[in-house]
Amino acid sequence: MTKAAWLALAALCTTSRLPAQGVMVAPKAVFMSSGSGSGSVTLLNPGTDPVEVVVSVFYGYTATDSAGQLRLITIDHPDSTQPSAAAWLQAFPRRLTLGPRDQQVVRLLATPPAGLPDGEYWARLAFTAKAGELPVAGVSDSATIKVGLTLQIQQVIGLHYRNGQVRTGIALSGLEAVRQGDSVIVHARLERQGNAAYLGTVHAAIVGSNGKPAGELRVPITVFFANRPRWAVSIAGAPADQYRLRLDITPQRDDLERQVLLRSPAVSDSVAVQSP
Amino acid sequence: MPALLAVAALPAPAASVHGQGQPVRVNGVRSVSFGTVFPGIPKSVPRTDALNSGRFDIRAAAGSQLQLSFALPSAMTGPGGATMPLSFGGGDAGYSATQSVASQVGFDPRVPFLATMGGPPGRAAVFLGGTVTPLASQPAGSYTGTITLTVVYFP
């Protein structure tokens, strides 16, 4: 291949990696404490066009719905019973323009009220960026109807502010497992203990009567109050058998740095898998 | 103002994009394209249309969970404040853990959808279709609207 061809290929690859505007947000969860009172989020524009970003703060946490699916619950005006940090958390700047391949740090400043009880307080940070805009299409005919839709992207990450002594744990109850086709559907009630959100990992293993594993699932969990999640563990191809589910919950996460994880005992339970 | 001064005095944090987990990125690759529209003739774009469906690309850690939700306009605004109805049905959005328009899990763009990133490498795409319904007396001109995709990262 000639040098010119290599250069052309390199340019093509570069273009394909940067298909359109958009910002990278890191980290995907912010942990702050009363010791420092400040934090930061880094925004990076890997694209070739400037991107305007608006930063906002609101209160929210995740919980499961009636189907066991995680949902973000937001409360515009949380009362004093809610551990909200939104009212006393500020982001600077709140509006910025990122040039091509530019990055900027958004600083977070917490000014909690005096006498704030020990515990963890939560907020959500939203970064709203206007992305690619479709040029209005159509021939230049005044009798034509032309349509152009603009894309806007909002990325929302969580913020945990830890004040004083914080502790957490998880209580597991109501474990159920039912075989449905090639999967085992698992339900459990998870109730957070202590005064901070529980961050951990669930490992669900389906074991046959011969002691051999038929399927497993490993999923990160965050429990702010109480959840009743639904998980599907694939046991595709497994023969009919008397299976058991073993569920282990540990305060470990592959996607978070170890120092932000709070210690708590591991929790386990097991139950027979029911036939439908 | 005191708060601003306090922030200015903070030590500059390391400008790393590798804090808690892999950085996440969402791109608006293309919007829904209806092409030429004629008065009185509705026009639909399915989410499986490889050229005209809207597309958002997502990069995040493999196995991570995201909540996807749309803010969708019910009409577009045109010349002299004229509006043109725009609608989205229960199957007008699709999620592909492989970024393939041919391999999507359909979902209702009007309600939140929980997605799990595939991979590695942890790349996914969201596709969107819709229907525009111009009136028989629809004034000619350019009509615009904004589609917002909100991506919530867990934790």
C-alpha cells in the first residue's frame, strides 16, 4: 500500500471514530464528602464541532417499578424527609461551550446547612448538549414543506454526598425463582440498611441436582431505599431438573473505585427453582 | 458571589476522564428524516429505516445499565407559527446492543426503557422512527422541532 493510501485510510478511520457531536462525561457517579466539600466532573468533546452544554442539578434516586425494572425517581421539591443535596449543591459553570476536542472541568461545590445529620445525601447532575442538527431538506421551492428536527442529548449521572459517619448494608428477603423457558426469573426484596445507599454486586447461580452450574448472572446494584428487582438468568439448553438458585450480594463493584465503597457484610440466600 | 469566589479558590482536580468507571458518551448521529412532505399526505419513517430513522450512538462500560427516555414534540413549528402534527407510536424506538439497525429490540419512546450495554466493547445504538401528518391546508415552508434523548446512568 502506498503512503497516500495509508494516509487516506487513517483519515477514514479517524472520521469513523468521530461520527457526530457529543460529549463524554466522567465520572459516571460523583462521590463527595464533608471533608472536602468539592468535586468535579470532566466533559470532553471528541468531535470536530463545538458543543454547547447546560449543567443542571436536581434530586432523584433509582427504584424498581412494579415489573422489577429500575427507574429514576425525581422529586422537584423534596421535603425534609428526603436526603436531597440538590438545594445546596452548585455546579460551575452551568453553561459552557466545548470547542473541538476540548475538555473542561465542571466544579461542584457543596454548602450544606449547619447541623446536617450524618448520612448520605443525593442529587443528580444533568448535562444537556445540543447534538447534530439535520439540515432542512428539500428542493428550493417555496411550495415545498421542509422538515428539520434537532437532536438534543441529556446525560444524567448520580452524586452521593457523605456527611459524617455513614454506614450501609443490605437485607435480603422474599427470594423467588421460577423457570420460564430457557431462563429462571428471580425476584427478591432488597432493603437498604444504615444511612447511605448500598452499592454492591449480585451474583445469581442456578445449580442442578448434580451440583453443576446451569447458569449464572452477575449484575451491579444500587439500593437507595428498597427495591424488588427482577432478573432473568439464562439456562439455555439445560435439561429438566430440580434446580436451586443461590444468590450472593457483596459490597463490591467492578465499575467503581474501591475507596468509594462502604464496607458491609455479604448476604446470601438460596431457594428451589419452581416450575411454572 | 461568595460561592463563586470559593469555587475559584478550589484546587484544580485532575482533568481525568477515567474516574468512576469508563466514561460514557452519547452521540446524535442523525435525526429522523422525512424527506419531502406533501400537504394532506401522512409520512412515516420506521425505526428500521437504515437511512432515514433517527440514530443515537452510546458508548459505556459493557454490562452497565442505562435508562433511556425521550422528550418528543407533538408538533413542529413552521412559518408564521403554523404547526404540523408529529407522532410517535409504541414501537417507534429500538435499542440495539450491537449498533445494528437490523437487530433491534423495539420499545415505546414515550415511556422510559431500561437498557443493558452489550459487549465488550460496550457500544449500543438507539433508533427512532415517527410519523408526520401534514394537513391538506398545511402552509409551505420549513418546520422545526427538537427531540431530546435523556440517558440516565446507574448508579
